[in-house]
Amino acid sequence: MRFLLIFSLLILAFSSTAQSFQGHLEIENITFPEGSQLAYATDVTQDSRGLIWLWADQDFYTYNGHKLAKVPDEVMGFNKRATRRVCWDKSHPLFYIALDSIVAYDPAAGKLVDDSPLPSSSALQSTLGGQLGMLTVGRDSTFWGIMEMREKNRAFNNDYYIMRGNLRNGFRVVDTMSIFWYYDVTMVRNDHFFVKTRDRIEEFDAAGSVQIYSFPAGPDPVMPSMVKDGENTIWVVYSPDKSKDEYGVYYLKEGQSEFTRLAKDQRFRQEEKRGALFADGNYIWHRGYPFTLSRMRVADGFREDFTDKIVEQSLHFPF
């Protein structure tokens, strides 16, 4: 996980232009705090000033291009260890954080927004019996999320509520779906909610389920990655059998009725091996295993490979 964090930061360094840093971030060194908190980093974003934020082991960190710093509770304005989910997106100036309620935090101002928290989140928990998770913010600050249906005397439940709401009116149930196993990824495109499971993607709008996207069948399917580029195209990595090197990159442009796999002459290096995707506006990045890192420019398909450059830089990091 620490290697994943390092390479994620390097991706941001290559692709981010931030006014406060007057150009591209150039990573010279990373100073880790004592302990192994950053080995558990699950979310990375960059605010409007260009400052990189990380959520790791129930703590928030910032990175200014040279050093990491832990953000204290008094700066955030709430108990960080009560955080269940962080929802931040470079297209939105605010961070939305799910506690017992949902709070909105302005990273530029360094304080909570006056019209938060969302009061009905804890009420939903008492009414429906579950915790709101997988929080995603879409157009006009409309929230989407997933809530497990909790039933008494039942240890495990595969049924989930699909929730939609906003800060003013709270949440309501849009639909239900069965999820037997999934990675922690959901997405909003044009106020449609996409939920990725192990072998399919289901799309919802405000009225309910719209479409289910299926992929080639296999004995042990897995879909470890889903991202959206600057042209609103959704990209996924999928394999029909996670025990074999049968992974492929698929995409869904607006207006398409199904996901399409990249043509053979357009595929990333080591694409058939387990890998992950990153989206950075005009580019799609692909990280392969063993380590490779390359990117494709969405507009014209131009590709660059950064593997050798990244490996050379990583030798200077104090692991």
C-alpha cells in the first residue's frame, strides 16, 4: 500500500498544475510520520490551491510538494476518527465527510461550511437500520450513496438501498439492489449513479435502475478499478477469472449501450495482468503488475510510458 501511495503521488506530480505551487509539483522527498498510518491511505485528492490531501487510518494529511503534515481536529472542526467516508472531487470545491451526519468542509477556508451537517443521515440510520456509505457527490451537489438493509437475527445481508439526496432535503430511497461482493467504488455521471460489483455495473437515475452492464462470463470474475475521464467516459479493468492474467480495459462513452474493450493496437503495456486505472482529466493512467506506469491522452489516444522514470526516482525515497 505504501508503494501504491508513492506512485499515486507521483502521478499527481506528473499531471497536476497548481497555482499555489506555480507549476508542476516536483517531488523531491516524502517525510512519513512515525508509525505506518500512510500504509492505509485510501483516498487522495488535490484542492483548489493545489494542496494534496490524503485520508489514511482515520486521519487527514496534507502534502505541499515537499512534506506531509497531519491536520489536527481543531482545524477540521470535528473528530476525525469518527469519519466513515470521505467524498471529495476536484470538480467540487468542498469536501463532504460522512460522520453520524454529513458535514461539508471548505479546504481553502479551513473550516466547516455553515449549512452543514445534513440532518437526516442519522435519522436514516435509525429508520432504515443501516449506515449510509459509498457517498458520492454529483451535479448540483446532489449526493448518492448505498445503505445496507439491516434485518434482525440476520448476520449477513446482500440487499442494499440506493440513496439520493442533498443538504437541504435529506436522502430518499431510489431503488434496491443485491450486492454479493464489491470493491469500494461508485461513480456519478450526469446525475446517474453507477455501482460497480465484481462482475457487472448497474446504473441508476432518480427514478430507479436504468441499465445493467455485463462483461464476459468466467469462473471467478473481478473488476478492481473504475474511473471517469474529462470527457465523461467511464473506464474499468475487468477479468473473468482473477486467478489468471486475463484482465482488460473497457470503456463506456456517453451514448454507448455497452462497455467496449480497447482494441489490441490501443492497449496499455501489461494490460492483461492485474492493474489499476487513474483518471486525470485529459489522461487515463494504467498501473500494471509487476510495476509499469503509462498514460493515454483521451483526445487522440497518444501514449507515454513512465515506468523507467518512476523506478529511477523511487530509488531515492526513504522506505
